[in-house]
Amino acid sequence: MYAFEAQASYSWTGDVAGKVWAEALTQKYETAAEGNVRGNVWGLGANVNVAGLGLTAYYYDGKGVGTT
């Protein structure tokens, strides 16, 4: 079976500093109950820091990977 994973991020500094990122995973595996199964998951996130206040947001979705 196989798995592919990708991640990318970008960070910046200044009065408004932060980071954005994206990630994705796809895998194919075999189970005794279901046979060949494909699992996919992806996520997007952002962190922004302004005047001592930091805010982070993250969203992900997936099927067939872990408990998602």
C-alpha cells in the first residue's frame, strides 16, 4: 500500500506577524473487513499576532484516517 503527505507554510514578521500553513495526506491500505481502503485528510491554518494578542484558526477534514 502507499501514503503521500505534503505540507507548506509561510511566516512573516512586522507589526502584524504570523504564519499560514496547509497540509494534506492520502493513503491506501487494506483491512480484513473492508479490503482496499483509501484515506484522505487535509488541513488549513493561520496564526496572527498583533500588539501582544495572538489568534490561531485551524480547519481540517478527512475520511478513513484515524478517528476522522
